[in-house]
Amino acid sequence: MKMTVVHFEALRSACADVKDANPHITPEVYTSNSIGNDPAVRFRWDLFYASRKRTGFTFSEYLDSHIDTAMRRIVGELYRW
């Protein structure tokens, strides 16, 4: 994963805030309702966009694959999924 520790920690913290604010929105909801072509990917990116506003960072210097790798790790930690 090519992301600075500062950016990763800010993103993880923001994702935790989004999770706390919306406890009923989980990866399982996306999967059971078939939201998107790939519900797991759709959930990660929806969570990223919701949390990005809270970090103050643009994340424009990262490739989508780097962001997705970070989000996989964060979702795995926060949602035990």
C-alpha cells in the first residue's frame, strides 16, 4: 500500500466516524441487497467518499488501487469482514 501513515490513520479515523454515525450501513447490507456490480467494492468506495470529507485530504496523489488497498484493510478492521 502506497499511502502515508498520516493519510492512512486519518482515513481510518474518518471511516470509524462514519461507521459510528451510520451503524446500520454495513458490508452485509450491500451484499444482501446486491448493491452495485460488486457489493464489496461498492461498499468500500461509498465509505471512502463519505469519510473523505472528514479528513481534509484530497487523496488525489494516490492511484485508485492504492486507495482500494487501504480501504480493504480498513473495512476488514472496522467491520471484521
